[in-house]
Amino acid sequence: MKKKLALMLVAAMTMATVVGCGGGSEDAAPAAAETETEAPADTAAAETEAPADTEAEAPAADGELIRVGFAQVGHESDWRTAATQSAQTVFSAENGYELSFVDCDNDSAAQLDAVRNFIQQDMDYIIIDPIVSTGWDAVLTECEDAGIPVVVIDRTIDDSDKYVSWVGSDFKVEGLACGEWLAAYAKAKGISEINALVIEGSTGASATIGRTDGFKEIADREGWTILDSQDGDFTEAGGQEVMESYCQSYAGQFNVVICQNDNEAYGAMTAMDAAGVTYGVDGDVIIVSFDSNKPAVQLVLDGKLNATFECNPLAAPTVDEVIKQLAAGETPEKEIYMAEAWLASEDIVPSITVNGEEQPIIHVTEDVLANRAY
Ligand code: AHR
């Protein structure tokens, strides 16, 4: 089985066209938590391998389950929960998969271990959502040597191209969109001065790097002041802690809070409520988030969150297509971008243009909220 897979992987890596990428848990546990959805690891490892010189069938061509190992970032946010649930649904036994899921709890060393365990277990495919964007080449080389195709999902790997496909979001575009919306919104509202506080996601994550860089590019162009930019770890507790400290250090000095995910925004709101700072459409502070989970979109509808910039967590069905292409001997795209929407509370910025592409700003209504998938 592995020999044919190895040949397919090499072919895919050689032929794939790079189209150009624009782009914690509160109490990190030392070891990753693994959930075997089907056979335990040692049972699976006991499977008889085809001899090296035997031309074997592609996985599942003979009705066998396709064995997939998924090294997930953790469970830090609602977005992450939606992504995990989507993967567990797509890579189910009824869909022809045997999924080994590892929650790496935002621990990079545990994530590398998880991938190496998948190699030991001779998985048919490995899916990685990289906690950080660097430090990957050695382990991806090991995957390649073992003939196991790797599909990267969500965050990017920036120091190795030894994977078949990446499926995810353009985080820099998300940050640029946030900045362009804020520029247009401030103009429409007659706000001439922006003093922003940024609550970043986890340090080293490509989602953090892209959103930070994109927003900063527009801030520099517009001459805004970014008073501070600190790591909130993509968690509600992290967002609250950073905002509590901002409320003390910058009391009365800020009129914008950029939260790099929804959960951080929930925490920031708790901190601002406690400090007596008003925010949202009727408040003194403009607050925005990334992700656009349904509870955040509800807050946009309520006018508590001015805008939210979607990061689509439902990449697993596309990864399933990539795996099916590989199994059929086809070459998937090297980089596949998720479609994403920008949503706002007020209907005063109809559209924005990012990288030359105009995209509508969706005014959130009851209907928009009802139609959100997650
Ligand atoms: O990598 C995607 C980011 O990670 C999401 O914005 C965030 O919610 C998650 O934790």
C-alpha cells in the first residue's frame, strides 16, 4: 500500500502548482490527548504491510477504511470546536475513514510527537493544523520518506513545502479587510483619529501573523496609532486578561479594540464592562473580531460588536476531496483558499476593496444570522 502512495506523493509534490499564499489553551497539558475513533494504535500498527516491491491498491479501493491521522491545534476557541466537529463528521467510518484525532492542546512539541506517532502507525494520510508556522521541515521529510501524504489545514507551514496541499484562509487578507473596513467606517462616521489596541492570537501562529500584518499595513497607511498589541492566545480568558491590563494602562486613550478571534472579543467585553468602558454601535469604543461564529454574529446583530471578519472552519470537506483526488492518482491544487465573508452591524459601508478585489460588507440581519452554518 505504501509504495504506491509514496509514488503518488512524489508525483503530486513535483507537479503541483504553487499559486501563492497571502498569507491555548489556558492550562496547556504536557501531553496531547488522542482519541482513536476506530481501532487503537497498536491494533492498527499490527496490520500486515505489503512487501516493498508489491504494487498495492490505493487506500479504500478494496473497501478498507482510509486511515487518517489529524494533529489538531487544540480546543482554544469556538472556531476550533467547529473545525474539529467538521473533521470528525467528514472523516467518519460511514464515510470510509478511520480517524485518529489528536488534540495537541496548543503544544508544538506534542504536535510534532503526534505526527511522528502517525508515521509509526503507518497512516494512509496525515492532516496537520500547524500550531506555529515554522519548525516543520524535519518531520515533513520523515512523512515524505515514509510515503505518507500530508495535507495541511487552516494555518500555514512557512518553512517547508513537503506537503501535498494546504486548505485554509488568507489571514493577511483578513487583516487587510479589517483595516479597510475600519478606514471606511471611520470616514463615514466622521472619526478622524484612531487609537487602537490589538489583542493578538497565539504567538507564532500564521493566523496571528497574517492578521497583525494586514491590519498594521492599513494602520500605517492611514496614520493610525496602535497603542499596544499583545498575545491573548485565541482564548476568552486571554482576551479578558489582556483587556483588563489595557483598561488600566490606556484608560481614556483608546477608541478601537481589534480582537483576533471571537473568543478574545467576548473576554475583552467582560473586561470593558467591568471597567465601565462602553463599546459597539452605541459605545465609545469600536470593537471587531475575526472568525464570525454564530454567537459573535448575534453580537453584531445586537450592536455590541461592530464588525466580524470570517475565518471559515469548515475545510474538512475540501480535505476529503483532496484525499479522493490523491487516491485516484490525480494532483490536487497546492493551495486552496476558503471563501469568507465580512459582516457588520451598521449598513454604512457597502463594500471594501482588498488586493484589488471588491467584496461586500454584509449588514447583519435576523436572516443573515439564521443562515450561519456554525
Ligand atoms: O487558526 C485559526 C484561528 O485559530 C481562529 O481564528 C481561532 O479562533 C483559532 O483558535
